[in-house]
Amino acid sequence: MRTALVIGTGLIGTSAALALTGRGVVVHLADHDPGQARTAAALGAGTDEEAAGPVDLAIVAAPPAHVAAALADAMRGGVARAYLDVASVKGGPRRELEALGLDLSAYIGSHPMSGREKSGPLAATADLFEGRPWVLTPTRDTDTEVLNLALELVSFCRAVPVVMDADAHDRAVALVSHMPHLVSSMVAARLENAEEAAVRLCGQGIRDVTRIAASDPRMWIDILSANPGPVADLLADVSADLDETVQALRALQSSDEAKRRAGTDGIEDVLRRGNAGQIRVPGKHGTAPATYESVVVLIDDQPGQLARIFADAGRAGVNIEDVRIEHATGQQVGLIELSVKPSAAAVLTAALRERGWAIRQ
């Protein structure tokens, strides 16, 4: 791939353009808002000048509702040898293109499984996709050359290619992305009118659950409008679980011993099923989940503290598998939770204590 055209210079489009430009590809940028394309160009993502002729690959990074129209315009204009979109829903755009009677041999659907809560070209980074799955949804009509160009794009972005059927992809992202986002928003919505004294008690758990609720509602309306059926089916299942859980909690208030036991069984059932589902989430580097032990350290909120604790762990010969930080309310301190292999926990604890760190038991 020597040349590319990115149509849509938001977070995803600009990030892909930055990655391609960094690999020596000449990237042309286009957007319905010329100012946004100029911003992306100023960031080093390419040029907002039109290409003199057809490019090797056109990448459509428009919202799902506009993907088919943008692809159709590009294909009818012959702007590229191959066409790819990066929308988070795949079945709908493909069917729209089929209904328009377009030749889909030069087209392949794709979805990089990466993003941020922020949107727009200023939020873009060249390493946004590094190590992340990038789904490709070729059909029987997709030319081999087109698939190879898509794989080259994924490689240049340092992502991991995953080939799936388009409708299977849409069901999968409904489960692992779209439905969880709505649930996160529903939990976060409980905080909107909560008492300030309650909100001040927020810890890492509520931050984890509500983090993705900070995303742009307009973007998510586009996404959910393109995949409503699978998301609604999953939410119906969640709703059934919620109804049963509410009944179980009410039963725990009963003076009847049998009802309280039934309530306990109901709560235990949903918690155990949650355990069973959580352990299926892939672990480090996409491998099977591993069991780690946590070493919790009290840390001052000052420059250089994180670097120092990581350096001390390195001197002890311990690899940090994961890290979480919980900031104290009203104090310039926090707790840093270092996840390590069980065999390394005691070694790290002793080494950090020796270097003056306060370990929380």
C-alpha cells in the first residue's frame, strides 16, 4: 500500500491515518467538515488535498448511519482500488450496499476494537489500535487483493486481525460493547441526582463500572441505531436477571425463614454466574485469564512516585502484570494496587518495605 484516502477524520479515521503516515503511506484526508480534515492534516495525519488519481485503499470512517452512502459515493467515483469501512456495525452497511446494486468485490467491512471516551481528531493517536483486535468481514465476493490490502492496513496499525461473519460480529459487539455501554450509562445515571455525601464515597468499583458512560451520546445513538435488535435482546435478558434479583432482595427482608433462604439462593446464583462469566474475559495478551495476587501500596500524589515504585519493583526482579490506582478523597494520597504472579507477591512486598514504601495489608 502506497496511497490511501481516509474519509472521515474523527478519532478512528485520524488515528488510522497517523499510523499509515508513520509507515510511509501517502494519506489523503476528506471530511464533510473541511475544518476537521485540516486539523487532522495539521496533526501530521496526511494532506487534505485531493489525490490526483485512484488511491490503493479508501477507508471510510463515518458514523454507521452514513457509512453505506459514503462508500457508495466513493465507489461510484472510482477513488480507490479497494474500499473498507471501520464502522462498529457490519451487517447493515453491507446489506445497504447490496440493495444499491454495487459491485462488492472491491469492498471489505472492518471494525477496529479500540477507541476512547473522547472523540475528534485531537483525541487521535497513532498507537490507538496497537495490540487490539481488528475484525475483518469479507464475503464470498471480496477479492483476494482487497483482503490483502485490509490485512496490510491492520499490520501497519499494529493490530491483530480477526476474520468473522458480519452478522456474527454484530451479535458479538452487542454483547461485549453495546449492551455494557448502556448498562454503564444506567448505573451512572443513578448518580446524577444523588446526594453529594453519597457521591463523595465513590471508590474504584463505581469508577470502573461507569467509566465508559462518559462517551459522546451522539456517537452512541448512531451506533445503537445501527444494531438495535441484538442489543435489545441482550438487555431483555439483563432485565429478567434484574427482576429476579430484585425479588430475591425483597425476600431477604421477609420474616419467613424459607423466603430468606430462597432470597439468599437467588443472590448467590447471580453472583456465581457473574464469576463464571468474568473468568471468560481474556487475560494478558489475549491469553487465558491468570490468577494474580495484589500488593497494595500507599503512595503520595507527587511527581515521580509511580516511576520510583516501578523502578523498585524492577530492581526486585518482579514483573508488574497489571496496575490500578485509587485516589483518596480529600487527601493528596492514593492506593496503588500492583498485580503480580503469586510467587512474586512476597518478594515484592519485602523489597518495597525495605525501600520505605507503606504496604497496605
